Amino acid sequence: MQSPLQRFFTSATHGYWILFVGLDCVALVLFLCSCSSIPPAQRVTPLGEKGALPPRFSIVFIIHGDGGYLYHDVRGHPYRADEETLAKAITVAQQNPQAEVFIFHERHRRHFLLFFPRRDGKFYYYRQGRLVAEESYWRDQGQSRFDPEVELYHRFRAEERPGLTRLFLYFGHEIPEFGGAGYDASYSKRTFTVDDLADGLKRITGDSTKFDLVVLSTCFNGTPHTIAELAPYGRYIIASPDNLHLSYFDLDPFEQLDVGLPDGDVSAFAKTFAGHAFDRLTEDKQTAVTVAVYDVDRVQGFLHSVDSVYDQALTTLKGQTPASIEHFDCAEDSAYILPGMSGGVDVFYRPPRFGRWKHKQSHSGWECWRRKEQHTVASQPLEPIQK
């Protein structure tokens, strides 16, 4: 027969053992749940009311947040650029009752109990201004970069119909044109380049359709190579040939598209959006601000003319250290100054307030690469439209 003290210790030990086993079971369940690629969607509201009108607008946001997005404004206040953009994208979704909106937030990978990785992608789907579905997913479970996003897009998208205006926006760091390792802080060996983005757009749009507008809220992606790679999948492209410093393009014009884009004039809307973004950026930045709108059909001639020159430059620079190469306005190299360089490009430009480029009064809208010791400045005047 056990003494009261022995019975106490036996009971306590048994209780701790049950608690330990219970925690193990919970951890195991969480781990097993985390192993599936894309879980069933959490349906927040019904997909659509019977008899509801089909969407007039389809908007896709991809917001990269896996690395280096903390910044401080001119007053020293800290912000996470990706979280700020996510909040604005949700506002756009809520303010557009005639749209379907896909929001993909690519987040930094985190762990539960230090050992169990958590899903690092978050998906939101809005229709008629309401959140219809929300779910988390793995970002590294496919052969191609955007496999999970493409699968979710095709699972939820509305049926194609004439007159649907399709808009795509990417927010992140400069998308590399070669190399691309380390773009994701969570996947240091995984690469991401403009070619990967083009592949994602191709698989979203299919063979017979294009996005009416593609917006790259990134640094230095207003280049001949980037625009040429994305041209098959968009009618108009907005990009910056310069540095945005995580300020990003402001999304206010995307709210209430039934007012801002009532007649489907995407060309006019693209210029309005770019001008608005330019005005907002120049309010806070002392560095150069450049925003360009590319009419894809009209820039094709120039892109074909400089394709071999630009590709040769990229090939030459591959393997160089980042410290030994730099961006520059393509119009500073006579090899790129060809008839039609400014055709189909609307440029909004303001020079920096300080430094050696403060007296530069125009920008071609095209950004190129060179080794830092190369400074071939052209004498020909620039043609592009300046805003």
C-alpha cells in the first residue's frame, strides 16, 4: 500500500505524463497539417449571389514581403512596406463592388515552437467588395515560382466574358534580369528573375488573353529586357527606370474603378495612375523620381532594334560583382539612341535635389546596365515626352 506522499508523487507524475503526451499530439497534428501544399480554402462568404452581375474588373496583386521591407519615412516613422501595401490592396478590393480581386502576400517564413515551419503565403479573394475566401499556402511547393498562385487564381476566377478589364500589380524589390539568387530571404538558394515573372503571367493569362495593364512597383525595372519579356502578357506596362526606395506607387486611383475607369480607356487611366504616383513620390523624396508608361504595341520597334545590344551587355556583365556595375539612362549610350526611342513611352521625371545628376533635366524612360568605369555620354538630344 502506498503512503499518501507516494500517491501524491504518482498522481503528479501521471498528470505531467498526460500533459506531455497531449502536447506531443498537438505538435504532431500541427506538423502534419503544415505539410500539405494548399489547404482547402476558408470560405468566408458565399462565392456569389444568384443573379449577381459578373465582375467588370479583375485585379491581381502579388506583394513580396520576404526580406528587407522595413523603411522610415521623412519624419522617421518606421513602416513595413509590404504590410502597408497589403492594407491598401484590401481597401481597393473593398471599394470595388464590380471587381474580383486576388491578393497574394508572400511573407517571410516563420516557425511554430522553433521547429515546425508555418505557411509563408497568404491569399485573399474578394468579389463584390466582400472577402470570399482566405487561406495560407506554401510558396515553395511547385516546380515553377508561381505554381501556388496560379492554382489559386484559376480555382477562384470568374468566367471570362467580353469587356472584362484585367489588371496586374507586383510590389517588391527590383526583379533581377539575371542571377536572382537570394531574392527571398527565406530561400537563399532559390532564384527569381524577370523570366519567372513572365512565366507566371503567361500561365495566368493563358494563350489568348492579356492583362490590360501591368504595374511593376519595383526599382529599376523600366528596361528594354524587362518590358520585352512582359510585353506578350500586357497591353500597357507601368514601371520605374529609377530607384523607388520602397516608397511604392500609390493605389488611390484604383479605388472605385467604376468611376476612374468607366469607359475602359486603359491608356488614359495608366497615365493618370502614373502621374498620381509621381506626384506622391516627389512630395517625400529628395532623390530622382522616374515613372514611365509603356504602350506595348508602340515600343515593339525600339525593343527589336536594341535587343541584341542589350542582351550582349547583360551577357558581359554576368559574373561581375554588384559593386562593379550600375544602372544608367540608356540615352547616355549612343547604341540605344535610335529612331522611335521615345515612341510609346510617357515619362514622368524629376531630377534628384542633390548630387552630380541634379542638373539632368530629362530621362528617356529606358534604363540600362554598364560597368562603373564606362561613361559614354551621348550628345544627341532626348526625345521622350516629359511630364
